[in-house]
Amino acid sequence: MKKIILLISAFFTLIGFSYASEVNVFSSRHYDSDVQLYEKFTAKSGIKVNIVSGKDKALQKRIIEEGKDCIADLYITADAGRLGAFQSKGMFQKASSSVLKKAIPSNFRSPYWFGIAKRARVIYYSPSRLSESDLQGMTYEDLADPYWKGKVVIRKSNNVYNQSLVASLIANNGKRKTADWAKGIVNNMARKPKGNDRAQILAVAAGEAELAVANTYYIALMLSGKKGPEQKAAAKKVKPFFPNQDGRGTHMNISGGGVLKHAPNKTNAIKLLEFLLTKEAQEHIVNNTYEYPMIEGVKPNQLIAQFGLNFKQDLKTKVSSYGKHQADALKIMTEAGWE
């Protein structure tokens, strides 16, 4: 009888060890370099990382439908608006970590999710047609000025990056002023919104528009040559401009992750998040995705650092506000005729 009890105890100990030595990540980030990063974590910690990749809507739908039976521990995605919207559905749990709290500025985290990298949404121009002095003091608000009529390109209103940008304007200027701004943007569009962020940059390079709104890492991606020689050549024809330098600073967003409500491996999930905020992991991220580091002491990849390291970031507007204003942002854009 004692032998049987010991065997059962050993069996459950073994199961417990196996269960405790893994973490399940649901991620909408599409970088192969993330997989390499998780492998580094496993080598250091002994904790196996199981990854389920997919698009946000599909992953969120699965997490919600499976409920308590969902194996996911961590949900990782790009954009604070997505994280905030998912949080509002009650899908995250609070994760207490002094390491994360110390590493991540309060502006880029919430009690439920944490930023692991930063990205800026900026204005692109062609230095052959405009000089930086022509844009000096320019703000996001100025994009709606009639001076730029027929000269601006930007993605569709259903793009989450745009929704978060507009949400930040709501947080700073209120819904009424932001609604007027959105109408101004629509009036200033050089064409109907289409394509991804790189398509907007390409439009400026081709002379189809004077200004484009896109995230910073896209020009670095194009300059890297990973998107082909034509896009590399086009990227050399444009430069990013960082708006609102005389005010609140340039609009910032994040890639980030949160521990899910029914996570079976919460402790390991927090350990993985903490690893992603180490110098080693941050250097890996910035040199593969061209995002900005979340922590001090790590420099961005040179392909983006060449455009300036000391620009003023918007640290006033908490990225957690993006999810709160997301629905209003989409409504404002839709009512303005922003396709």
C-alpha cells in the first residue's frame, strides 16, 4: 500500500513538474525572431514555450470561446488599443511583478498588460520637395489644416494604429475637436485610403502625396532590403518627421502582452514577460523588428536610430487610454467619411 501511494505521489509530482515547466503563448506578432527569442528564454530558464500564432480576431475568439478550458497563458500583440479592448472584455488578470514595474515606464503598462517594445506613429515627407524647416513645429493636429489639401495619405479607419492615434487625440483634445480634425484629414487626403503603412511611404516617394502617416519601424524594414530593392530605393527618398515636439511629444504605442484570466501557468507567464524586458531580449527585439526599446540602456537599430534618438515622446498620454477611446475613435472617423 505504501509503495502504491509513493508511486502515485511520484506520478503527480512528475506531472506537476512537466506542467510547471511550460508556458503557452498566443501571439499575433508575425516575427520569426520572436520564436528565436522564446528559444533563448527556454535555454536560460528550462521553461518550454508553446506558441500559437494567428490574427488577433481569431486568437481572441478562441480565447473567449474556450474560457476556462483555454490553455493560453500569455496573449501578445501589437498596439495598446487591442490590449485595452481585450482587457475590457475581462480576459486578462492582474499580474504583480516588481521587475516589470521597475523596467516599464508607467505610461506604457497597466495592471493587466505590459509593453515590451515601443513604436512611434510619425509623418513622412520627401526632402527633395519639402525641407525639415517647412515642417518645423508641426503637430498631428496640423494635418487637418487646409494648406495640406490633397496632399496627405493614411490608412483606412479600420486600422488599429490609426484608431489608437485618433484615440490619443480624443484623450488630449476631446471628441468635438477630434471630430473636426477627422473631417479635415478626409478633406486633405490625396487619395482614398488603401494599403498598409509601407504603401503610404511609397506614395510619398512616388510623388503621389506630400505627407504620409506611418509607424517608424516600416522605413527601417524597407531600408533593410528585406522588402526588395524597389522599396529600399523608395525609402531612401523619404524621411520621418516627429510631430508635436513643442508640445506633448510624438504619439507612442507598444507591442505588449498580458497574463490571461484562466492561465494555467501564471508564474511562468510572468517569468517570460520579465525576460522580454532584459537587456538581452530588448537588443534582440530592436535589431529584428526595428521597434524602440522599452528599457533604458538599449539603443534602437541603426536603421531607425539614424533619424534621431532624442525626439520628445508623448509620455503624457497613457497608452491605456487608447482602448478606452477606441470605439469613439472609429465612430468619429466613420462619420467624417474616412473609409
